[in-house]
Amino acid sequence: MTLAKKIKKQIENFPVGETFRYEQLDIGKDQYITAAKVLERLQKDGLIKKVSKGTFYKPKKTLFGELKPDEQELLKPYLFDNGKRIAYITGNYLYNQLGLTTQLTSVLKIACQSKRIYVNTGAIKAKPVKSYIEVTDQNYQILGVLDAMKDLKTIPDIDMKSAIRILSSLVNKQNSMKLSKMVEYALSYPPRVRALLGAVIKSQKENDDIKKLKNSLNPLSIFKLGISSEILKTAPKWNIK
């Protein structure tokens, strides 16, 4: 089988709308130059589309035209390194997905601990923010919740009562192991995050990990988050106002 036929057959088996790179083709690095010419022909034939240098996808065809992959899929080459997650989308895009704001953003934020990730493909733009914790497939969703607590006062068009209800629900869904991890990660976040997480957990259940959060805080610190006891009954005990 020729290399061209081999690559085409692999791509035909790829899911529609899912991005792929040279590394996902079953070819050697010494074949990349030839593969580039094959991929160029497949683009001309309309089988694949190019997202950015070295990144492609099979377009989904509908009655209304071709659909592009969503942001998560388009950014996958930047969020993963050799199949391992190293980053995640945060900021207002994430907070919109969580229901904390109705506003959208034209520039996404990518959190990564090991490097700064910029994206400007024309189709999508993103700028880097520092992740407080090394990102994995197991923890990135938890880190997103902690990010929302960190940015709570600056999230646009936010309704604080609704936001606390959403965040409380997200925390309450964690099993005991994930909740312990959330507390552990929160210790690397600013004090206001530790205070808010402690107040949210305390309002739902007794948990030994709460002591770690409480002991990490300066008892004289006041956290002005715009959260009253009517919104979160345990807020005053954590010096949250």
C-alpha cells in the first residue's frame, strides 16, 4: 500500500470534527515531508481542512454547509502534549459554560503551569494564564471551579446568588476523594479562594479537610466578595462579606 493510500485510509476512520496532527498518523517522522504533500492533496479534494500548521480535521457536512470543530477541539493540539493534558481553557469562556455569565469572549484564556500558550490561528485566539497546579486530565475541571472562585468578583454580568448556587452544586458533586483533592489544590490559590471553598463546603457538610483551609487563613483577613449570609449562610464565619 502506498503512503498516500495508507494516510487516506487512516483519515477516513477518524471521527468527523476531531482534530489530528502528524503524530496521530501511523507513519515515521522520516515520512512527514511526503505526508505533507498527501495532506495538501486531501485538502484540495475537500476531505480535510487545515486549522493551523500541522493540525487538520475532517469537516462535518450539513445542509447548511460545513461545520467547524468547537473551541475545545480546535485547541486540543495546545492543551495536550504527546497525548497528555497539560492545559485547559479558563476565564470567561469557561464561566459562560458553567452558567456564571451570559457574556462571551473573543479571546480565550489557556491555563498551563509548564509554559505560556498563545494561539492566533485566525479561527481562534487565546492568551496564557498561569495554572497554580500541574494540569492533568483528572484535575482540570476541579481547577476550573477554583478559577471561578478566584475570579468571582470580576466575572462580567454575574448574579452572585445564582453563582454561589452553581458553585455549591459543583462542589457538592465531588466525591470524598475529589473533594480532598480540591481542598489540596485550593491551598495553592489566593486566600479568598480558600475562604470561599471552606464556606461552601461547611454549608453542605462536615469535612475534616475544612480545617486545612481554616488553618491556612489569617484570622484577621476580611474577604470582600459581595456575599452576604443570605446568599451563603456560612460566609460570616469565614470573614466573607
